[in-house]
Amino acid sequence: RQFPSPESRVPMNPESRVPSPELSELYQALILDHNRRPRNYGSLEGADARRAEGHNPLCGDQLTLWVRMEGDVIADVRFTGSGCAISKASASCMTVAVKGKTRAEAEQLFERFHALVTGVKRDGDDDPKSLGSLAAFAGVAQFPVRVKCASMAWHTLRAALEGTQDTVSTE
């Protein structure tokens, strides 16, 4: 089942970064779909693939992430792991969003996504609609305990890009 892009259906409430009830329902469906049928799920073989581990002890989320670079571009990214729906859906959406992006573009997406899920307003580019399907995680800011679930995959991606060998922990 395909879902229309969030930005094509119902606008955000202009007074806040909180989606309208209709958009919240669509976002929930998108998150559930990515949890049930994660994109880019599975290991990535190859000597040139960078690997990083992520762990969220609070929720029990665990993630292994592989990134294959071609020059400065993320040519492929895959993950395996287990955890809550938000964690798994975030990892799935992230892999879709960063594949084909440069390292700098991925870093910029990380910063914007982190601001979204923590509820931090940024100058200029804080319109959640501009994040496409990643905007589905806007409601996470209302549940601070879930921020770590949503951001763990992104911190793990950063570690993989930096070549860090330590396990990324949200604690």
C-alpha cells in the first residue's frame, strides 16, 4: 500500500510545528508502514562498507548500520536491528533520505531532523514539510522519552560516516 507524501495532503498548522490531526494520522500510518516493511533492511557486504552499532538502553533498541561511500556520496546504506516502531521506522526513513546524498547533505539532514524531533526551532529551514517523509516524526517532540528512539539511527549514521568503532549509545 502506497501512502501519498505527507506534504501533498494536509498542511501543517501555521502557528506551530505540530501537525494537524489529519496529518498526524497520515504520519502515524507512514511510521507504521516503515516499521512493518522497513526499507534498506539487511546487511551490506563489501570490504568498503563502514559499519557502526547503535543502542538505546532505555527502550532496548539495537541497530547495526552499514554505509558504502563512493567518493563523498553515500552510495548505499542498510541496517539491521530490533526495537520499537519509532526506532525502526526512523532508521528506514533515514536510509531512504540519505542514499545518494553527500556527506555534507546527510549531516545537514541530521541537524534538521534532530531539531524536528527535539522541538528546537532553527532559523530559516525549520519547515517540517521541507523534510518530506521525515516530517512524520514531528510529533516525537511531544514525547521526550521517544526522542532517543527516533534519533539513534541518525547518531549511528554519523558514527559510521566518521569511522567511529565504538557503539553509539543514547545514554
